[in-house]
Amino acid sequence: MNKAIELEDVSYRYPKARTSNLKNITISIEKGKFVVIMGPTGAGKTTLSLCLNGLIPQLLEGDLTGNITVAGRDLSKYRVQTMSKHIGLVLQDPEAQIFGMTVREDTAFGPRNLSLSVEEIYERVDRALEKVRLKGYEDRNTSELSGGEKQRLAIAGVLAMQPEVLVLDEPSSELDPEGRAEIYKTIDELRLEKDLTILAVEHYSEEVIARANEVVVLNQGEIAWRGEPEKLFRNIPLLYRLGIKPLPVSLVGWDLYQKGWITSDEIPLDVPTAEKMIRNLLIKHGNRQLESCSKRSGIKLQEKKSQPLLQVTNLKYRYNSGQTALRSINLTVQKGEFIALIGQNGAGKTTLAKHLNGLLKPTEGDVVIDGINTKESDTSQLSRVVGYVFQNPDHQIFSVSVEKELEYGLKNAGFEGAEIKQRIDEALKITGLEKYRNVHPFSLGKGERQVIAVTSILALKPKILVVDEPTTGLDWAGINKMMSLIKKLHENGTTIIMISHDMDIVAKHARRVIVMKDGGILLDGETREVFSNFEALQQAAILPPQIVRLTKGLEDLGFQENLLDESEFTAALLRKLEDVQCL
Amino acid sequence: MFIEYLPRQTYLHRLDIRTKLIGFIGIVILAFIFKDPLYNLAIAILVGILAFSIRMPLKKIYDLLIPLAPVFILIMLFSGLNFGQNFHGTNGTALFYLLPGQHLGVTRGGLLTGCTFVIRIFTMVIASSIVTLTTPIDDFIQLLNKMKVPYEFSFIITTAIRFIPTMNKKRMLIIDAQKARGAKLEEKGIFRQIKNYIPIMVPMIINSILMANTLSMAMLNRGFGYTRSWTSLKELSFTKWDYLTIIMIILMVISGIYLRFGLNKGFFT
């Protein structure tokens, strides 16, 4: 038997769902392979993984038809608990999968359920923790682990059951880049084990390409595509159709392919290959001197003499425990800026952002917003000037309809009757949520709930909008929708301060970037300028976007100025190749 | 009370939970057979020494006793006012009267009884917190297992405790998110307070339900309920110190009983 997973004509419908959530899925996965499932939100990726160990239909009812065989066992004949010895399923939220108070205790949870002997349990715990590189953490308190560590612990928990198949449902979507790197390092080590089959649901293209043996793309409950990752990621129109984010370097490659400069097999999938390909191309076809004609450069921050919208002077913040969180922050923000706040977790981004609407008050120094010192005001007053959208919309939604949700902030701010109605109408119109006015927010998807959270802040018409990781956990379509909304708000005159880990988004949208490290500002400048300072970025453990890295690598060939996104880069490259004039 | 564990390495920490419970019962018996406050004071001092031996923070004792202060005063008052009919001799005569015209007389016997009551409560409070402070939650759960309580029950307790910090973090996030929308949580008045906390409570409940959903899936994923029981990682076991301590406790209780009923000490009428 060399098939780890076999699905035969599997269809499934959640109870009360109108249409099927999985439609006639037939797929077989060989032992020892690493297969990645991709696709937009709602495509049925999670549903599929829940079918693989029997949680569907044993815990979540509904109509399941077709045959599922995992590790040689017909799922209709075994309980989930029995299957847990053969297939380990790690769910999205690591927090809700940790049962123990210490790392050891938690990892032992599974084997204990199997009533194994104490010696064997500890042996399995040791081995599982070693595999996820958590050795030495045994006696740590689970509540003190970082996100990446928690996710690794969740993986260790199922590995201790010694399964033949490991299923990971978006193991890294809620994590920062560092946490994501941790997870993929662990997955890389697990892949080396010949007899472990791994199936992972993933949004991030970059992680998938070099690793997956096969990619299965789901769309609306059906298998829309399956095959080698290289084939998928070189086919840009296909990616667009499937709703998967293409890599910036392959977008450049696609344009070159369209113009006939390279073949489709030469479309690069990572930075080093792209660099080599372009180098060869330029050497072969001549390298024209590049004159600068980038559109976005030259927009200098306007040095207004007027009062800045936001002024932070010598801000220091210490926790009650005495630990310093922010040290001497100085920051001036003018009206109409689009600022990205970047840095590792724990660098102080959120702590700084929370000072902007008075959720935190400075230990020393001052934060003055639109003439109001936060020390002399409270958050409910400041909420009319500074809107703050938190990362998880589910932490604020509490009303039975979208309209009521928007009303809450407006009532708190002291608006009444007609004014409230008018503002709600306006906000719904901007965000395109009009059709959901009377709908229960929790009946909508995560992406839409995120938009509701933004809309509820928008209704207050704040001068400054602070958004904390607005795209985390969203699929590509969701990310695009969210970013075009934020862009629209910026164009309408709102000053944007965005915390983000997604450097592609930062490079594409922000005009100014502030890099934080250890509670201080490491770099503050125009986006282009900041991304050219590789040394400082490395200090802050930030990996610049692909295109910026590519440009840096080609510096000697005359790519002097920093190009931020694929369209800028392609334009510059084509000018070199074809002698096209600047527009 | 379970999370109050004081991680230290003292003699009491090393004792088995069962020994500690026997000791606790011994102290309760001793405290209740003697009526004389002096004898009870001796027991209280013994408990005080034990508290000192585990280096129990004074602040902890203070926090435990301060809320009880009004109770102590009321006890003294009511038992002091106990009329003479319960006592004989000097114990029965009123020392002074609260109201003119020889009304509400305070007797010596009543005051002594009040002292005994107060000291007993003090002894009990300190002794029980010594037990919880020196015993990790695991030991309590082992004890439950030993008592044949179903393992689901101990699972519920550990999971609940494990999720306290998680839920607390969620609560803070939710409060911040609503404050950013102008929630005024400091307003006075019970009804207004309740109304203001709805935007905190609803997301809290929704998030808990979502989390509980994942939790139940994760439990099954890891074989919860595979068999009717599970492996205990730690077995309770007696050391020679436990045996010695138990013998000492028994000796003390027996001599206490002899003192009280054989020699008729520590009692007054």
C-alpha cells in the first residue's frame, strides 16, 4: 500500500448550508509526499482537512458521501480518536489546541489518552519536542510561549501520537514572518522523514513553491487545478483566475515572456534565479543606460510650516512591571501621510500605536494629536480624531446587524438621530457594505468582518486611521479589497498609519516607513529610502520585498535607484532592453 | 484557590497531599475540642510556625485576615454579650453593661469564648491556605483520581485553569478595541455599568464559543476518549517523612484528646 490518502467522489454539505461545500473530490496522495492545498477563503480547504480524520461527519454533522481512506483505513469504520493514531490534524488557532500548563504536560496529553505507560509517554514527548525544536522547553509555561512556539507545540502534540499522515490547516497564517519561518523550518525537517505524509493548507505562495511535491487548488468546493507548483506559479493568468497571489518576480518574468524575451520555463520563481536570468538577458542584448523616470520618486514629504497633525516628543513608556517598552520616540506626522510601521513582534509597534488614541498614556514625554495632549484627554474623546482598527475584528463585533455595529461608536461620540443615519450611509457606501446593512456580522466571512471593523471606525470620520495588521489571515482577494479600501480613504484625505508584516504591501502603498526595534525607532523615511538601507533592515530582522532585493542584486548593471514593485521594475528593465522612452 | 501555589522547596512542599490533609484535619480536631483561648492560642502559634516555615508572605496573611476583621469584631461582641446563665462563678458575672440599667452585660466567659472563636477561625484560614500554597494543582488532581473521580472531571479543572491567562488576554484586547470606539467603562451606576459592559461581554462570549469549538475538535484529534481512562503521569507516594509526620499528627491529636477529656484541661464553665 503506498497511498496515504485516498478520496473517492467525496461530497459534503454542512447542516443548513444551501449548496455543497465539497463537490465530487477525487484525489489520492502517495506516502511520504508533501502536498499543499491552496485556494481562496471559502473554497473548502478546512472542510476537506476536517474530513480526513473523521471530525466530519462525526463531530460536525451534515451530508457526507463518497469514500475516504486514510493510512489504509476506511474512515467510515473508525472513530476520530482511533484515527488520531494514524492522522494528526493541526488546526489554525494554536491557542485553542493547548491543554497543558507546561510544554511537557501538553505534549503528553495525546499519549495519555492512549493509556500508554509513563515511560513510553515521556519517550514520545521527548521525540516529538525534538522534532519541532522545542527541546529544553519542557517545563515552560504554555501561556508564555510566542505564537510560533505555540504552533510548534500544537504540531508536537499530534506528532506524539506518531501518525503516518500530518495535516496542517494554515499553520502560519496568524503568525509574523519570524514565526512563519520557524514553522517552515520545522516542516522542512519533518519532510525528510520518508514515511510521514504531510498535507498543508497555505495562503503564502513563497513558502509553498520550493517545498511542495504537488499543489491542489480548491475553488468553491471543487478541485480547480492540481499539479507541480512550478507549473502553477509560472502561469500568471491561471493564478489570477484561481485567486492566488503571484510572486512579484514571476510577474516580471511573465511580462518578459509576453514580450518574447524568455520562454515560459524561464519565468523565475525566486530572487536568485530572477537575477541570473536578467543578468544573462542584459549581457546578451546590451544594457542601455537607464535614466530615471520613476513616477513615484520626487514626491518629497511636504514640509509644511503649519501645525503637524501628530507630534510625539520624547515618548517613553514603561510597563507596570518596570520593563521599558518604548524609549525616546520622536515622531511628527503631517496631514495626508501614509505611514507603515514595521518591525519584529515585540519591537513596540502596537505599544506606540496605542499611545496615539490614548489607550496607553506616556510614562514620560508627550503625544499631541490635532492640538490635544493625550494626557489631558481620554480614549473616548480621542476616538473622534484617531480611529484605531484592531487586528482581529471578532474582538469588537457584538451587534446583531452591521448597522447597529456602526451605530455604537457614533452614539459613544455623542452623535444623534439624522447625523448617525447619514454617517452610516456614507461609511457603508465607501466600503461597499450597503447590501449587508441588516445582516448579522457573524454570518459573513472573515474578510468582510474585517471590513465591518474598518467601517465602524470610518463612520466616526477620524483624521488619522491606525490599522493594525489589516491583512493578516485574509486571502489574496481579501487583501486586495482591504488595501484598495485603505488607499481610497487615504486619497480622501485620511492620514493612514498602518502596522504590517507584509513587505509587498508596505512597498506598494506606504509613502513613508518607520522601522522599529527594541522599543525605539531605527529608521524613518521615505519608503524607497528605507528599503534601500539593507543593513538597518537586517538589524531589525526585516526581509525587504523581492523586487527591492532583485534591484539591489543588479546594482552593478545600472539599477541604481530603488524600484519598489514589479511594474516599476519591469518598466525599467524593458527600457534597458528595448530603448523605450519614458512616458 | 488552586492557582495560589507558592513554588518553593520546603519540608511541607515535599509532603504528600494526603499527609497535609490529615494534618489539617488534626488541627481542626484540636482547635474544636479545646474551649480555653490559651490552648487555642497554642494551636494558632503552631500553625503560625508552619506558615513561617513555608515563608508565606506577610501580605498574603494580611489579605486573608483583613476582610475577616468585621466578622471578628461581631463575634467578639455577640459572644461577649452572652448572658451569665451559660457560665458559672466569675465567668458568669457581668464585667460591665452596654446599656444603663444593667442591660446587655458583657461577661468574662463570653469574652473568652469569643476569643476562642476568633482564634479558631484564624487557625483554620491560615492552615487551609498553607495546604493550598504548598500543593501544586497536579497533586489535587491526583487525589481526585485516587478518589475515583472520573478523569473528565480533572480534565475540566486543568483546562479551565490553563485558559485563565488566555481569556484574560482576550478580555484586554476586547476592552481596548471597544475603548477605541469610545466605550466609556468608568461611568457610575449599576445599570449603566451593565449596559456599558455588553460590548465587552458579547465578543467575549462569542470568542469563547468559537474557541470551545476548536477545543473540542483538538481534543478528539489527540485521542481524548480513546479509552475509558488515561495514564496518570505522577503517582502520589508516601516517603518516610510522610509516615513520620502522620505518626506525629496522630500522637498530638491523641495527647490533645487525653489532655481535654482525661485530665479535663482547656475547658471552662
